[in-house]
Amino acid sequence: MPVLDFVVGVLSIILYILLLFVLSLGIWLGITGGIGLLGGVLSVPVLYVLPDVRRFLIEASGGQPDDETPSWRVVLRPRYLLLSVAFGIIYGFSFLALFIPFSRLGLFPGRGEPTLSVALLPAVFITASALFAYGVHRHSSAWTGTASRRSVLVQWVVFLSVVVIIGTGLPYAYLFR
């Protein structure tokens, strides 16, 4: 019986650790997905002034690039909301992936004071995701022959900057007021 008790004890500890891991992963996905959703939904006014990004997002969310769908209706489409949640989750995981090398370089002093990394992590993510979105946009049917490469890239950088600033700034402003 002592061997059986030992095996049951070890298995219960392993299951408990797995349960904690799954719960923490679920909470992490919920928080980062919520940040992406918040940034994606509240950035609707930016879509009115960025026509190429708007055209691509209309197509990516299931519409036709040439229809006159208002920007607020694009945001309410399930595919756009799913893209926003996925964007937030990728932002959260890239934040974790960049946190370790930046902390090894000493950019995080550890006491919560503002550092260079507060601006550096979002800037790296915005640059990488804007280049990725630009590449996908360039090879999609939403690309028009009259679109300038530079202006479309700038539109993506502006749009993703607004999404990241709103998505991360509002929760921080609410939590640390």
C-alpha cells in the first residue's frame, strides 16, 4: 500500500501542476485576447482615414473590397473580432519572447520604473507585424494598382500603432490610476 500511496501522491502533484499551467495559460490567453479585442474595436475611427488598410480588413473579414461597408460594421464581423483576438495573443506571446532577452541586457531594472523597454517592445512588435501585414496585403486582391507601397506601409504602421497603444494603454491607465 505505501507504494500505491506514493504513486497516487506523485500523480496528483503532476495533475495539480498541469491544472495550474492550463489555468494560467487560459488566463493569459484571455487577457491578451482581450487587449487585442479592445485595441481592434476602439481603433475604428482610424479606419476612416486609412483607406488601403480599411479595404484589406473589409476583405479579410469576409466582405468585398469595393463595397461601401462602414468601418463600424467591419469591426462587428466575427472574423475581424477573431483577427483582433489573435493579434492580441500574438502580441502577448511576442512580449514574453522579447522580455527575456531584454531583461538579460539589463533594460528592465525590476522595480517598475519606466524603462526603454516600455517603448522598445511595442515598437519591435509593431514593426514586425506591419511588415507582415503589408506583405499579406500586397499579395491580396485588396491591393489596388494605384496604391503606393510606401503609403500603404505607413498606413499599416499607423493602424497597428493605434491598436497597440489603445489596447495596452487603456488597461494600464485603468489599473494604475
